[in-house]
Amino acid sequence: MKVILNQTVPKVGKAGTVVTVADGFARNYLFPRGLAIVANKAQVDALEKRNARLLEKTAAQKAEAEALKAKIDGQTVKIEAKLGADGVRLNGAITSANIGEAIKAQLGVELDKKQIALHDPIKRLGTYSVELDLHLSVHANISVNVFDPALIVAETTEEEA
């Protein structure tokens, strides 16, 4: 079934795009939550008109987003987290809000948590690639390095001994 997305749905598509999804997914998930509408001829025509108006309106915003992309694309953000009792998973999870705070603190750029396309919360140590939706057509990627400072201290004391 072809639908027009009202909001960005992870792993499906961005707001204002026409996508093909399974009938049951559309009827049971997208339509009841107001995330999509059926893509009939009238709705597609209305979407094209709305996109044309939006394109004119957001030309200045796109230029700002391009400048922001040049500043943060490819950067690495470090987030400190504690390991849980099992020694494998984090005590809590790293969410898009945490990543947004780290970007603001380390790179000096304020982003809304909705602009950070994190499909699932980060629950383990390591380095992760995260996509940032700066504008409808401007995207940037950053690396998020999640580390436990207690492990770093333990490693350095072992090396000194």
C-alpha cells in the first residue's frame, strides 16, 4: 500500500514522502497513530503543492544546515557511561537526548533530540555511527564513543605495574 508519511518513521521514511508499506502495517500502526495517510491522487497533488511552498520557505534554513554539516560531519563525540553489574551492558542507556547534550558540550552545536536519528538506545560500550537530520535534504554523520572511565583507569594501572 502506498502511503504519505506525516512524520519521519525510523526504517520506513521521512516526513512528506510517499512510501510503499505492508497493508497491515499501515492499517494497524501508521494510520491509528496519525503517522501516515493513504496516497491517493488528491493527496499526492496536495503533497506536491505543500512541498513546493516548503522548498521556497526553507531555502535559507538549508543554507544554515549545510554550514552546520560542514562543522560537525565526521566528528567524534565521547560519552562517559558506567557498566552494569554484569560487566557487559551499560547501567542505563545512551539516548538521543544524551547525544544531543554531548554534542552541545563538546562541539558547541545545539541540536534537538528529534534531529538525532538513533533507532535504538545504545546499551554497550563502543563506537557507534549516528545520523543527524539537519534539514529535509541535509544529513550529517558523527561517531559516538561510549566509554567507562573506570576501565581506562584500571588499564593504565595494570600497564604501570
